[in-house]
Amino acid sequence: MLDTLIIGSGPAGLSAAIYAKRAGLSLAVVEKNAVSGGQILNTWEVDNYPGLPGINGFDLGMKFREHADKLAIDFIEGEAVSLTPGSDAHRVKLDNGEEYEAKTVIIATGAIHAALGVPGEDTFMGKGVSYCATCDGGFFNGKETAVIGGGDVAVEDAIYLSRICSKVALIHRRDELRASNILKEELLNTPNITVYWNSIVKEIRGEAAVSSLLLENVATKETSELSTAAAFIAVGIRPDTAIVRDIVECDEGGYVIAGEDCETSVPGIYVAGDARKKRLRQVVTAAADGANAATAAADHINRH
Ligand SMILES: Cc1cc2nc3c(=O)[nH]c(=O)nc-3n(C[C@H](O)[C@H](O)[C@H](O)COP(=O)(O)OP(=O)(O)OC[C@H]3O[C@@H](n4cnc5c(N)ncnc54)[C@H](O)[C@@H]3O)c2cc1C
């Protein structure tokens, strides 16, 4: 039996692993993706992680993983599909049928993008529909593209694409952006970006790949067709906490409720990073949660 099993190897899971290993715990990290690093792999620049200004997101993810590898931490490839709590040990089952027992479990499953839920979104996934402008923008060099959303990520995506694409349409359902002022200003001063205010996407259209979007103006109910080679969807994220929602206390959005020690409503089960209900979801707060969760898990083991 392991002392701790960590689910997820984004910044929170990798930080938890480093702290757990250094605390002398036996542990393993389960990761469903081929690559560790989590969401940060999808951003071209992280400019707010102390000590590493302007680092590429993928490189930062690799640095976290290299640190864990240096400590000879065990990684298990697979998706955790169920968690069964117990009084002495918790059981985690993977999608390949393997089961692991651990005295403590750290949920570091992070968050995933929200979908628009319109016709064409699934059909054209990877054929013009994307949730990551920094990953897929290069495929649309010199073409007309569209971004859907109005927060920081959507605005950053539009600015990023404006440097690669001939024209960028930003489609936003309200008449005001939620993004920070500095980003808004840059967006509105970028000549090849057009904002479609009060507009929603009703359908993503095309044949082999995306060729247009059917838009509706929510104020006038008028519809129009916008020609585009790509739809970059940036309408928010949701916690990837399905496996624990019926086990530990969560808020209405599915974020796991825990205080600074990251302990959930079930003793011995901890949550770290974007999956936790908290104010700021960033690399630095995810890494801090990982450290706190691993330290609390070590205390729990020492007490029992
Ligand atoms: C486009 C973009 C740009 C960003 N830019 C910045 C920035 O500039 N600065 C900043 O500080 N933050 C930024 N963030 C936010 C930052 O990436 C997150 O706050 C951080 O990655 C959260 O870390 P995490 O470990 O909690 O979760 P995640 O990074 O989401 O990692 C979770 C990991 O768990 C794995 N996982 C999930 N479920 C399971 C399961 N059931 N079984 C096994 N594995 C599982 C996932 O595959 C993933 O690897 C950005 C995010 C995005 C999307």
C-alpha cells in the first residue's frame, strides 16, 4: 500500500509529488495524458511565475516534470475512474482495470475547457474547431479565424492570432468584455481584430473543415454568416472532478471544498490546484496547494 497516490500531474500534482517524496512518503502519480504539465502546456508564455519571467508554458511543465524525475518519483499512465474511500486505505481504480491502495489520496485533476454545445462543434473538432489558440493557431497562418469568448483567455487568443492570421473575429455574447483593461486596450487597438458584440454562435458550418459560423445577435435576433477557417473556443473552464463529486463535498460548480491544508470532507483525501474551490487559479497557487496537500497528507499518516 502506498502512503499517497496523487491523481494528475499538472503543477499541483507535481508539486505535491515533490513535497511528498521529500517528506519520505511512498507515492505514485497517475496521469491520463501522455505528457505531464497540465493546462500550462497550452500557453506560449507564462509571465507571472516568480523567477521565470516569460517562460514558455510547455517548458515550465517540462521543468516541473524533470524535477519530479530527478527525485525518482513513480508515474502511472492511465485515467483514474473511481475512488472508493476507506477508513485505513482508499482505493483508486484506473481505466485499464488496475487498482491501487493508498493511505492518502491527493486529487490534482485540475480543470478542462468548457464546450459551446452547438451543432458542428464535435464534427469539426481538429478540423477548424480548437480550444487552444497557441497550440493550433499556426495551422491558420494568413487565414481568417474567429475566437469565441470575452474573458482574458479569449482576448489573449485573439491578440495572439492577429499576429499570424489575416483577420480575427472576436465573438462575444455581451456588449462588454470581462478581460483585464490592459488586454482590452491592446485588443481594441489591433487593426485586424473585429469584435462582434452581443453575438452568439448558433452553428459551426463547413464541409471537410470549418468554413463559416452562423451568428445570432442576441439584441436584435438577426442572424448572419461569418466566413472563417477556424473557431477557437475560449468560453471558460470547469473542474475535472467527476470522480470525486459524489464522495467529497463540492460546490455547485463541482469545485472541491477544502481549506488551506487542502483536506476535503473525507479524512485522508486532499485536493490541490484548480480542482479546489478558491479565488485564484494559477500555476503559483496550484503549486502552493500541492505543497500544502502533501504536507497535510504526511501529518495524517504520522497521526494514524
Ligand atoms: C490557455 C491557458 C493559459 C494560462 N496561462 C497562465 C499563466 O500565464 N500563468 C498562470 O499562473 N496560470 C496560467 N494558466 C492557469 C494554469 O495553467 C492553471 O492554474 C494550472 O495549470 C492548474 O494546475 P493543476 O495542476 O491544478 O491542474 P491542471 O494543469 O489542469 O492539471 C491537471 C492534470 O490532471 C490530469 N488528470 C485529470 N483528471 C485525471 C484523471 N482522472 N486521471 C489521471 N489524470 C487526470 C490532467 O490530464 C492534467 O495533466 C493558464 C491556463 C490556460 C488554459
